[in-house]
Amino acid sequence: MVTSAHSSHPTFSHTDDIAATWNDLLLLVGRVRLGWLFVALGYGKLGNISPTAAYFASFGLAPAEFGAWFAGCAQIVFGAALILGIATRYAALATFVWVLISNAIAHRYWAYPASAQLDQYNNFLKNMAIMGGALFIFVTGAGRYSLDAMLAKR
């Protein structure tokens, strides 16, 4: 749990108090937003396997169709775990590793033709931000509004 701390400037201490007061709710909101992204991406893959398999095949990943199914299912599981706050630190760490590998394989913008580099650079940066969010969840845990917290009380 985040506790109130004194900021470097008195003007900012009010913000620290807000963060401390709303800590658990804000952790829930952050988890849901990050998890929702992965659930949506997973369902998108599973709902249309062929383009995902073709994309994976373009990187030499074989068997591409199995990889597409695996990726879709894994993203749904990671996302659902984050949303529900179950095994949250494991899900956050798995999400971090998943996105790191995704960036290393698919979003090496410097290896794309000049016309595609900007889009891939944006995907690369988005994934770096997602990795940062996953690390924050890994460090903070799920918070009070989670299945982890309910199970810990038992």
C-alpha cells in the first residue's frame, strides 16, 4: 500500500495525499485498463486467426497457426488475471516478458522499410509503456480490490 509521503515541494503534498487515499481504487483502475488491452487483443487474434498466423509466419515463427492460437489464449489469460487481480504479480511479470519478446520479434522498427518505420516505432514505444505499467503492477501488487486480497484473508 502506498502511504502519504512528503513531496519535495509543499504544493505537491496534496497530490501525495490523493494517491494514498485512493490507492486501492487506482490500482484496480490501472489493472483493469492494462488487462482490458490484453483481453481485447487476445479475442481479436482468436476471432481472426489467419491474419495473425500469416503475420507470425512472416517472422519465421512455426507453426504459425499454433502460435496465433497460443498468443490469443495467453493474452486473454494474462488480461483476465490482471483484471481480476488473481496471481497478479505473476501475471504482471508474464505480461512484461510477453511484451518484451513481442518487441524483440515483431517491432524492431529499424529493420522495417522506411514507409513502415513510424508505425512500428509507435508500436515499440507503446509496448515500452505497457512494460512500465506491468512493472508497476508487479511491484505494487493488486491492491485491496482483487481476488488476491480476498484469498489472502482466508
